[in-house]
Amino acid sequence: MAKRIFNFSAGPSTLPLDVLKKVQAEFLDYHGTGMSLIEMSHRSKEFDEVNNNTMNSLRELMGLSDKYKILFVGGGASSQFAMIPMNFLSKGKTAAYVDTGAWAGKAYKEAKAFGSVHLAGSSKDGGHTFVPKTADIDFPSDAAYLHMTSNNTIFGTQFQEYPDTGSVPLICDMSSDILSRQLDFNKFSVIYAGAQKNLGPAGVTIVIVHEDMLVKCNDGIPTMFDYRTHANKDSLYNTPPVFAIYIVGLVAEWIKEQGGLAAIEKMNVAKKERIYQMIDLNPDYYKGTVQDESRSWMNLTFRLPSEDLEKKFIAEASAAGFSGLKGHRSVGGVRASIYNAMTLEGVEKLVEFMESFKKAN
């Protein structure tokens, strides 16, 4: 096998090597069928088993009650920015949004096309260098729902806790940190996430919706944008992203093999603390861009003393086998994305590179 590099890209991101090897082994002949899974009908018994196993594995990992439906849809998380208010923002109601960066802002903007929207909190004036404290999130007691974005990949911020919303449904975009730590997932009415960061390849979005929300769906929605369409058919109303769902299932099994979310969380804590320790010990050279209490576990952002040094750092890192470290084009700097599949070895190697680069420059 050709030498694999350490992929720190924000997404599509690295996948567990064991999963890639299994995909490779099964690619041409899936379970003795004589054909690849990507050639099969989504109505076949083989894919029906894949679909059910993937749902069951996610349900088990997240400790979800049987009141939740797990859906696999296309269009990316960005499509959910519109589907959420299309389904749940009814006439005469107000939806509440917390703006903590680019993706949260896009969700907020999209919702305004469907009805009344209340800004429940924002970090915009602070350059999105933090997330609001839960006690400062202000939303109407009769809001249709409160929408939050758990982790911001561009600015490197993350919520470490969530507010008690009472009777107001809590909806969360968890695209970049889903299954990275233990949470009480049952406190959310809707969770959605693009798979291409922690769960699998680009091409499928996971939507987890409580049955109490499904009865609130607005009528008159186009068929494919109605959550009930997908919930009633176990995501098989139309041809789903078969291959992507299959890999999500394999990744979920891999997480279970590691010891579940408890073990994944322990590893992710060790990884993020190793890099943040390097940053904190060298504040005049590697300057973090986020307030400490809002630091992301998944996307670690920092700057160097000059943009020229940042360009040199990224170029030399790439030559040394570290890919995807360039910060988002809107903010610059350096960003190390350390999703579940990034190994502790990869993080240790990066820290060693950061130390040697500082000494040489």
C-alpha cells in the first residue's frame, strides 16, 4: 500500500484505516453476491440489512429512545438549513437561532425566508472567538424551536453544554462533532449532521428526529422536503446514497469496537489537549484564536507571527506528510481538524513538527 499521510482536513476528512480496508475487501464482491454494493438495488435484501444495521448502530451508540427516527437524506447539512423551518416554523410562530459562525449564520439566514426568526444569541460582534454562555441564550418561551450549531469548523469554537429549553424543542447541527463525545442525545428534538467529518464520506446527511416533531410538520411541503416522507419509508422513499450509508454503518461499528463514545471521548481529549498544550506553552509563536472555554475539540485554530510564516508552515507541513492544515479562506491561519479517525500518533507527529518548525524559524 502506498504511504498514507496524516489528513487534518476539515472535511471531507480522514476515515479509519480499518474501515477503508474493509470497504476495499468488499468493494468488488459484496458478501458473495458477485457484485459491488454500489451496483445493487436499494430495494435488495442486502441493502435493507445495511440500512437497518446502520440505524441500529447509531441508535445504540447515542443511547436514543425508540421515539426517534433516524433518516438518511441527500443535500448536505446546508439543505437542512431550509428543511428545518420549512417543516417546523409554522405561521404565527417564531424560531430562535444562536449565531456562532458561518454555518450557524447561514441557517439563521435561511430560516428568515420562512417566517419570524429571533436571534437568541450571537458571537458575531466578538469575531466568533467564543460561543455564548448557555445562561445568556435568550429565546421566547413559546418559540417553535431553538436552533444551535454545536461546533464551528471555521472559527474553531464549540459548545461544551446546552441550555435547558423546557418545552421548546432543541434542534442542533452536529455536523462536525457528532459521536465525538458522550452527550445526552435524548434532550434534542432534532439532530442533523453531514457525514463527511466524523461519520463517513460526503454524500449523506443523518437526521435524527423525535416522533413528537414529526406530528408538528407543516402541511403542503413538497414531498422530498417533508421529513415524514423519509421517516415513513425508513429513508427508502427514493434511492438513498447507498454507498455512503454503508460506510457510515462501518464507521459506527468501528466506534463500538474502540469501546463506544466513552473511549472515543477519552482519545479525543488526549488529542486536543496535546495540541492546545503546545499552543499554550508557546503563546508568542502559536497564538490560539479562540477563548479558552469555547475551544473546539475537533477544529483547532491558531496563527503564527506572520502570514509569510503561516504559508511556510503549511507548505513544509504538506511536504512532511501533514495535509489539510490551511485555515479556511475566510479567516486564514492554521487549522488542525482532529476528528475521531485522526490517530494520537498523527497528533504527536504534528506537535513534533510544530516544535521543530519553531526552532528552525
